[in-house]
Amino acid sequence: MGSISEVPLLSEKHSGIPQNLLEKAKNAKALIYETRTKETNTRQRLPIIPQGIEKDIFIRALEKLAEQLGKDNVEVNDKPLVDGWYMEHPNTHDMMPILDDEELVASAVVYPSSTEEVQKIVLWANEYSVPIFPISMGRNLGYGGAAPRVRGSVVIDLGKRMSKILDINPDDYTCLVEPGVSFYALHEAIQAKGFAHMWIDIPDLGGGSVIGNTLDRGVGYTPYGDHWACHSGLEVVLPTGEVIRTGMGALPGNNTWQTFPYGFGPYSDGLFSQSNFGIVTKMGMTLMPNPGGHESFMYAFEKEEDLEPLMEIIRPLRIGNILENVAQVRHAIQTIAVKGLPRTKYFSGDGPIPEHVFREQLKKMPIGDHTWLYYGMSYGPPHIRQYKLEIIDKEFKKIPGARKIDPEILPEDEYFWSRDRIAAGVPDLVELLWVNWVPNGAHVAFSPVSPIRGVDAMKLFNLGKRRHDEFGIDFLPAFCVGLREMHLIVEIVYDKNDPAKRKAANDCLREMIDDAAKEGYGEYRTHLVLMDQVADTYNWNDNALMKFNEKLKDALDPNGIMAPGKSGIWPKRYRGRGWEMGKESGAKSEGDGVALTESTKF
Ligand code: EUG
């Protein structure tokens, strides 16, 4: 990590930030270090040797791998664990740990430069029965970052040396990328080529990997916000070392890999999303046509209960494409937290910040008092927008007290303008300012899905609120509204240096997951330590889905080397040994050993 006033640029590093965001990055970094009291972990229980292999054999195995990849591309994790910050993050551990730092931690990190080298690593892992954990860029923030699920796994950092944009096709509106291509990098490349007719879709922060985010089924905020639905074509290294191309990619000489996602026969792409069945080394992505104009709008709603009628109004408009983008409906505490200042600036007591306190703050802001803000975008030339915006206005104002906020009154640094850029495919670096809400701020998400319905929104809101109150945590909900469903994203922001706060976050999440499942709700994505519990809620028909996943795992990965435990899918050699984490497992991520494989029997 560089000095506190320096931030790496995209021109210097695949994970760097674009020049135009430099000031924002420096500011975000400074705010984080201002409240940091956590010291770098120097306990030196490192390196961690993964269970199932002797230390000296493991060290020799790494030397063998270094002979193949080059010494510089195999790094033993025996140095202090540096957290950095989210734009200069570690690839050895979760920089936002819920457990002890040294639970979800890599034994080593390796850097392949090609698909062939990824194959070599996979074959090596099979030879020595070493758990491997691929990351694209490791920015799975709120869900485990770069950390492996199994302690001592060898992390394969794909992004560092595989960060090429292999194609941008201005006729088909598609691209083909490697794992180290961030949304920032893709946006810059399209701009540099002068392709003003094409937009990309981006998440709240643009520093993440396009492949990583898409495989995890992340969301963005244009009409192309469902990233997984917008990809076309994968190249995958299987756990036994073979390489496949999915869809049209299987047909030699094709020119349709990025335009027709399905190809012929079973649609295999789903097997490689949120899974541990392969390592994606290339992915095609569709790009959006520039709509020829766009206009952000924002409505404020007064009361908590307004959420119910609002969702009933949104649903038909969204399905009917009058509301065109993945919008966010955000709670008022977030309006304040995203300013980036600590909560103590507003409230010095323990427990959740009282309503009258944040209401007082809101009254002082240009947006004024509210409970919910709807952030949306209308696309197309003015007369097209006007048609849609008039319908939206009429419908939203059916809710008493609903106000359209005039963007003219909002200062340049108002968060609204960040949402405006993001919904127009221009990456930004603002969203995570709310990690500064508490010292050593880290975050972890609770992310259930539901239809776009008032009753569901209220049930999930109340369920979350009740548990947050119980555990004394500020409640920061936001709804991301897709085409027929919405993701509720609740960010728990906690002091990662305080074991009691980490435990409260973990306990609160585990209660909410169970509460939600009892009501029929499931998470679309979750943190590494919660994956077993979430997977276990998808248990219809005597766990038939997990049995199917395990059958696939055993067939595709007989030695159980690839990302064991990811999405709750454990290879055979780990099963029945207490590796699953749940309410009872406390702060321990490891089970009791692994079974022998053919290669470890000697
Ligand atoms: C957001 C965050 C997520 C996610 C989807 C959207 C946006 C937050 C941390 O996870 O999965 C405002």
C-alpha cells in the first residue's frame, strides 16, 4: 500500500482508479484513516497451512508451482495482514472481517498470466490436494472481499496479470473481457476509443471486476442492471483442468459468442455463477445503446408506511417500462450516512440513532425531511422522457406528502448526482462513504429478494428493523428494484476492531436470515461466513437442490480442490466434519480435518 495521500491510478495498476476520480479517492481514503484505530495484525500465526497436507510437503509444492509460474508469481502469506482500504485492498484475507482476521485467510496467493497457467495451477492443486480459491479482483465488498472460505486456501488472483479487454465490438454492442477488467477500465477503454454510442452498466462502485460482479449476479442501475442476464459466453477452466467455452463459443470459427448466449444443448453458464465448479477466464458482455438523452429524478416520501403504497405504484410502472432502470429506494439514515461523517457527529449515545435526531438533520439539508427517497432515471430524447415522467409524477403523487425534488436546488456534491452518473453508466466512487459511520468501519450485507409488492417490502423492513433494534445496530435499508423483483440491501456497518460489534453483526444477520426464510424469503447473495446457513434455507423437498449440487461437485471436482464451501457446497472430503458455519459455530470457520484423496494417501 502506498502512502496515505497516494492512490494508484488505472494507468499504473489494473485495480487503480481513473484520473477523474483521483480527488474523490484521496478524500475517501483520508476519511477512513482519520477514524482508524485498528492496528495491522502482526500476530504471525502465518502462514496458515490448509488442513489435509503436511507443512513441508506444502512448502515444497509451492516451490514446484513457482518453477512453473515464476518465483514472483507465487507469494506465501507470511507477512502482517494489512487491511488497506477498499481501493487498495488485500488479496490475502477479508478486509472487512466478521470473524477474527486470521480465520478466512490465504496460505499463499498465485498470479497466473493466461488460461494455460490457470490450468497448470488447477492440475497442481489436484496433485497435492490443496484447496484453491479464485478471485477476479477480490472486491466482493460486504460478502467476504478476496478471502477464501477454507482457511489456508491458495488464492488465485486472476486479475493482476489477466486484465485484458480482448474485444469491444461497436457494431454488435458487445465486449469480451478477462477477470482483471474493472468497470472503471471498461468505461475508460470505451471512452478512449470514442465509442459514444455505447454505454456500460456499473454497480455503485466501479472498481470491481466485470467478471467477478457478474458471476456473483451483482446489480447495476441502467436498464442493463441485471449483469448476469446481460452476459454472453464464458471460457471456463474446470476443476480437473480441462477448458470449455460455453454457448456459441463451443463452435470453432463462430462470430456469435457474444451475441447469442445459449448455443446448443443444456445451458451450462449457470453452473459457473456463484458456484465452485470452475474458474471463468473470459466472459462476453453486452453493452447498452446510448439512449440519446437521460434525466434523473428523485421523489421524497414522508413516512415509513409510505413504502407500502409506493411499491404498489412502482410495480406496474416498472414491469411496463415506464420506470426503466434499476432504481434505489433508500432510507433517510442513508441520506445522512453517505455524507461520510461518523454517527457521533449527530448522536453520541449507544444503540440505534433515534428518529428525531436524524429527522432534525434532514430538515437542515436541501432535500428536507423524509423517510424514503426514490432515485430513478428516464431515458431518451426530451419528448419521450416527458411522456414517462408525467405518468410517474401523477402516480407517485398519489401518496400524500410525496414531493419531487428539483435537482436544480441540489449542490454539486449531493449524493443525487452520484446516482445520476451511475444510472448513466458513468462510474463513481461515493457509495461506501458510509463506512465511516463508525470507527474502523466495515460492512456486511443482508440481501433478500421479493416481488415488488407493498406487503413484502413492509414485512422485510419490519423484520430487519426489529432485529437491528434488538442488537443495537443502525438500520440502513435500500431497495434495488429490478424488473419483477427487488433486492432489499441492508448494510450493517460495524467497528471491525471490536469483537462485540462483530458478533452483534453476525448474530443479527443470522437471525434475519432465519426470520426471512420463515416468511418465504431468501438471499440473492451472501457473505462467506453465512453461505452455509443461506444455502440451507433453500431446502425444498428434503434438500433436493443441495443434493444435486453435491452430485455435480463430486463429478466435476472429485478431489474437492476448488473453492470448498463456496455457496455452501462442500466437496465429499469435507462433508460430515463440521465445516459448515451456522448459529452454533461461533467464530470458528474450520472443521475437523478432511478425508484422504488418492494423492494424499501416500
Ligand atoms: C448494493 C450493495 C450490495 C448489493 C447490491 C447493491 C448497493 C448498496 C453490498 O451488496 O449486493 C447501496
